[in-house]
Amino acid sequence: MSWSRSRRFLGSRVLVWGSWIGLLAAVTAGLLQLRPHLNDAHIALAYLVVVLGGGARSGRALGLTLAGLAFGCFDWFFVPPYGTLAVDKPVDWIVLVAFLATSVIVTQLFERARHEADAARSARMRDSIVASISHDLRTPLTTIKALAHDLAAGGDDRAEMIEAEADRLTTLVGDLLDYSRINSGTMPLAIEANEAEDLLGAALQQVTGAASGRTINVGLDPIHPLLFGRFDFTQTLRVLVNLIENAIKYSPSDTPIDLSAKRDGPWLSFGVADRGYGVAEAERERIFDPFYRPEGVAADATGAGLGLSIARALAEAQGCSLEYAPRDGGGSVFTLRVPAIDVPAPATT
Ligand code: ADP
């Protein structure tokens, strides 16, 4: 803050504090005129209005200062013997302490409510900034990609790189936009009954390209062959595909990937297991943080470290969960749990 701005800021604060302390003095003078007709409740209420007004308008520091001053005035002017801080009757102590406690507690509550409102406002602001920047970036990226495509057709090798980088940025911008949408609760979700087998089938189809030659085993629950759950098919497919692509990326190419679906109490649980290097214990929660990559993991051409954070946010937005666990015998298992639906057993004749 510049010197003149901080002076102006200080000046306005002194003015606000001065006004509220002046109001407290005026209320005290008014109450003093009426002292013979007033009891403790009238005085406590009049002072509380000033303390709470000051606290709500200017924050905890002013609220607590007004509470302390009002406590002193209450005791000095309205609790016998007048003109001293001494108190004759023990019951008057109770009134004074109750007044002080009420002022302090309500001032603190105001402060907390103010912080929560500020935090919610700044989260909303951050989401809308991300959303608008992402939107604005999309148009020039599309133009860059189109121009690079034309140049590549003319035989310029560097244009291919530009095109690939434009693609990478477009994916990142899309992911950022989605991440902010999911967190602000504006991602449209169609949560309905779906069958596990359909989801696994669609996921396998989508990863065919990336899987090139990898063995992917699918294990279905032998006890409950008909598995249904409640989830948004498209977004859950996206989560599962992301997990399978990660398993492909982070495990040796001669090891298989195991997909499974099974009933797990109230959940329908999907597992994606690999025989890769796993995730170190200290990193197991952090891999779900946006942009987090464990040390030594090189940034590759496809991801920006948003995949798992989007996957978990998408799962949680639909009342599901996504967890990591080390796999027995080495590797990783990611488990996605969605609410299961009971399907009546087919009638036997
Ligand atoms: P990205 O793959 O773009 O880095 P993700 O959010 O998908 O971003 O993953 C974050 C990090 O979690 C990865 O960089 C990787 O270190 C780790 N990770 C994800 N899946 C696996 C896996 N199957 N095995 C080992 N590490 C993994």
C-alpha cells in the first residue's frame, strides 16, 4: 500500500472508531439522565446494541474495545456505589460478567461469520476468474492450432510441434475449466441407475489406443453378476478412463492391468490395479492435489497433474469416493466407490 493510501486508510479507521466511541459516550450520557428509572436489563441492552453495531460494522477489534469500555461505564455509572469500579452486591457482578461475556461471544461470532462470508466470496471469485480466463484462452488456441495445421501441410516440421503444444494447452484449459466448474457445483451431472458392465465396456473401448498391446484383465463379482449403481455415466467413465490411462503410464509395459467391479456393502466398487512402482507413502494423499506431481516425475505431453484431482472431485460431487492403496505384491490400486443399487434376483420357475 502506498504512503498516501495507508494514511487515508488510517484516517478513515480513526474516524470510524471515534464515531463509535462517541456514540457509546452519547448513549452513556442519555442513560445517565434516565438512571433513576432504569434497571440493569435496560442498560445492558442499550450497551449491547452499540457493541454489536460496532463489531458488525468494523470487526472484532472495535467490538472488543467497545465491550471493554461499555463494561467500565456500566460499572462506573450504573452499579452502586456510583463513581467507583467497586461493586456492592454479588448479583451485580453476575450482571456485569454476563454482559461482558455476551458482548465478547457475539463479537467473536460476527467475526467468524464475516471470515466465512469472505472465504466464500473469494472462492467464488477465483472460480469465476479461472472460468473466464479459460474461455478467453480457447479462441486464440483454436486459431493457433488451425494456422499451425496449415503450415504443417506446407512441410514445416516446427508447425507440428506448435500444433501438439496447442493441443496440450487446450486440454489443460479444458481441465482447468472443468475443475473450477466441479468445485463451484456448476458441472451438470445426470445421476441415474447404470450397470457396471456397461461402464467397464465403454472404458475399455476408450483406452484401446493408449493401451496399445497392454494386457487388461477384467474381473466381475462372481457372487453378484448383475451390478448396478447410481452415477453419472459420462463423468464416471472419464474417471475410470483416467485411472486406466495412469495405470498404463505408470507401470512397465510388460505388466498387466487389472480392472474389477464388485459389490462392497452399500457400494459398487471399481478397482484399477497395476504392477507399477506405486506411490510413496508421503505422496498418497498429495497426488489428488491439483498440479501435484511427486518429485522426479517428469511432466509429460499429456497431463498437467490435474487428472486425479478432477477424478476425485467428480467422484465426490456425485456422493462417490476415490482412494489410493498400495497393491499386495507391488503396484497401485485405485478404488472408485459409487452407491450400489439392489437388483431383485431373477425369478426361478
Ligand atoms: P498426471 O498424470 O498428469 O501427472 P494425475 O493427477 O493423473 O496427473 O496424477 C498425479 C500423479 O500421481 C502422477 O504424476 C503420478 O506420479 C501419480 N500416479 C497417478 N497414477 C499412478 C499410478 N497408477 N501409479 C503410480 N503413480 C501414479
